[in-house]
Amino acid sequence: MKILLQFPEGLKQEALVHASKLEADGDDVFISASACYGACDLALDEARAVGAKKLIHFGHAEFSEVRVAGLKIEYVPYFAELDWETAEKMLEKAAGLLREATARKVALVFPVQHLKNSRKVKEFLEARGFSVAVGKGGEHVRHAGQVLGCDGTAAYAGEAKNADAVVYFGGGKFHPTGIASGKKVLCADPHLMDAYWITQEIEKQEKRRKGALLAASQAKTFGILVSTKCGQANVAGAVLAKKLIEKKGRRAEILVANEFSPIALANFLAFGAYVNTACPRIVDDGEAYGKPIVNLADIRRLLELMV
Ligand code: SF4
């Protein structure tokens, strides 16, 4: 069978191991070399181009049900393994920071690669007297407690609602800075083996977004960004945004691309601002685009600011 393998950047170094196993079974293997940002970003074009009957997407849990005639889609999440002796020292520091902040009830969240580790983290915190809530994420989230860069709902929904603080167990700042819970957020990072509060960075990001909304409200011409990535494409949202902006007497056009970047948009000099219907984290790089970018989720706030 023709199989296309797809890996996020951090797992591309494992491509040959997986390819070898399948080739030993007699499959014809192709490997997507396109950038892969998340579970929303299935390599469907590449699968079609090579006539693959199966697409195996590594590293993420399923995002949404995608049906493509003649193509089987399989998700193979990656689960990180840890040196628990060192991780527990880091968690002791995290527990100390929570005590200082008088947070007794915490919401525990994590990216899917720490799903299995999260059970130990929960036990660790409970053994030190914390009450640990594991909330349910939004429609694209498969596991309780799991967060995506575009969905931090598990930090404040359901049983996590009344938590005093959020504990994010995972690496990097991409996921925790997406947790707009209104609560303090503590990173317990098992890759850096460090624990630290990230609340100020989240607040700064929120301020930047408010500034972008204000600046965008002054624009006369808007570009509305639509991605062709299967988990991001939102043509209906873009058409609605265009109508609403035009009702305000401004001009709007819909721009379609698989992936948006400052270079791709640099020569569209006529647009004064962008409304983004694709990955909501594009706005994190707003400054690099040189023009304000606001998310579709904020369109009502944008329209209210337009006079
Ligand atoms: S939409 Fe953006 S944040 Fe959400 S899964 Fe895709 S790449 Fe990640």
C-alpha cells in the first residue's frame, strides 16, 4: 500500500525508523517534507499527489474528523518519557511557587505528549495537599486536561472553573501563552526542568491584541485570511467577516493560502489590516506583518470600535 508519513518538526528525525518498519512490511512509503504545525494541518495535498491510500500523522491526537474518499487517516500521538528523579525536583519547586501564591486548588493542563506523565504529576501534587482539577477542552481536544495552542479551555472549564491557578506541565511557551483563563498560570517544564510563572507574558499578549484591535479599527481596507489547511479552513467565517466589514463602509477582500507569512503578504500594500480566520496564533507574530492582525473571534469587538 502507498502510505504517506507526516511528522511535526520535532519528530522529523524519527521518519526513517518508521519508514523502515513499513517498507519491511512491503508498503511503499512517502514522507511529507512540508512544515507541519499541528493536528489541524494534515498533508492531504501531498497524499493526493502521490496517490497514497493511507496518511499516518505522527505526534498529535485527532483534531477533527476528516473524511477523504480513498484515503485512510491515522493519528499516532507521541508520548514523552521523563527522568522522574529530576522532574520531581522541578515539581517541588512548582509546589513551592503555588504555596507562595496561596493556590490550593489547581487546574492541571498539558499538551498531548504529556498525557501519560500528567497522571503522575496529578498524584505528586495531590500528595502535597493540592486539589487538582482536570478540565475538559473544546471541540478539537481529545483528552481531559489537554490543551492546544488554539484551545486552552481545559484550564478553566468544568471542574477547573474554580481553580486558584493553572499548572501547565509541558515544554515551551507556545501552549501556556494561549491560556487566557484570567488565572495565574504556572509552567512546570520537564524539558527545561524549571518551574516559573508565565502570567505576565499572557497579559502582555492580551494587551498587544487589544492594541491591534484599536489599530485595525482605523483601517479602510481589510484582507481576510483563509487557510486551506483542513483543520483551519473557514470560508463561511471569512465571507461573514467581509459582509460585516463592508456594512461599516470599509473595503474587504478574502485572501486564500495554505500558509500565511509576512513575506507572502508583504506586497499587498493596499490592505491596512487583516482579519485572520486561520490558526489564531498567527496574531502572535503580528508585529512581523507590519500591519494589525485580529482574529475572527474578535470581529464583534473590532466592529464596535469602527465609527
Ligand atoms: S490551529 Fe494553530 S494552534 Fe490550533 S492546532 Fe492548528 S497550528 Fe496548533
